[in-house]
Amino acid sequence: MSGIDQLDGALLAMLAEDPRPGVLECSRRLGVARGTVQARLDRLRARGVIRGFAPELDPGALGYPVTAFATLEISQGQGADVRAHLASVPEVLELHTITGMGDMLCRIVARSNADLQRVIDLVVGFDGIVRASTAIALENPVPYRVLPLVAEAAASAAAAG
């Protein structure tokens, strides 16, 4: 089962807005039994829909206001080694393998534009990386979000059911 229903959608939206209430408070706000909320949370976690309850952190507030995206071309057969190298660089926030002109896309942060050069040098200073192309993000008008997908999935389930 890959979909979610309207109750799952309401629970996910509530937790996205305020991730700190307990199961009892969630059940009160949603008007359902505590056991229902607990079962839904357990199922959503088991299916990987909910990956964690960690705080959402802002790299800029931590002193890393510059964000850039680097497209990397790697040597054939070096994927595992490159992944391990990039995982060891704290300023690499995400890594995706991609199709198209490059092999990997990573989101990196830096303390300043000058510091970005240091981070790029650290990223590409590995034998398995053949070439890199970097673009600095100027603005983030649509930050990472999933709630519109939650609403769409819940609405689709309601229409189908």
C-alpha cells in the first residue's frame, strides 16, 4: 500500500506544522482515539513516510549562508568511493545520482563566497571526480516541501475510495 488517506494526511500536516505534540494531543486535535493515532504513526514510520522527528535546521543560521549546487562527473567504477568522500565533507548537505550531463548532483553550503572555493576544492580534490560545474543559489523562493504532496495524495485516496 503506497497511498495515504485523509486521516493520515491530517496527521502529517499537523505534525509538519507542530512536530512536538504527543500521541494523546494528536488524537485530541484530530478527534480520533489515541490507539488510532499510534497505529497510524507506526504504519507511516514502517512504510518510510515519516523518516524522523528531528528539528529542521537552517544552515544560514549556523553560519553557512551560501548555498550552491555542484554537478559532478565521476570516473567509471568510482561511485562508491566518491560517495564515501562526499559523505565525509560536512558542507555537502545532499547527494543525488542523476541522469543527464553529470553523474551526481550535490547541494553544498559555505560560510561565504570565498569559503565556497575552499569547499569546492575539497569536494573535487578526489581522484574519482573528473569534472565539476557549480551554480550558486541566489534565492530559495520555494523551499523544500512535501505538504502539497500529502494533500494531493490524501485527496486522490478520497476520490478513489
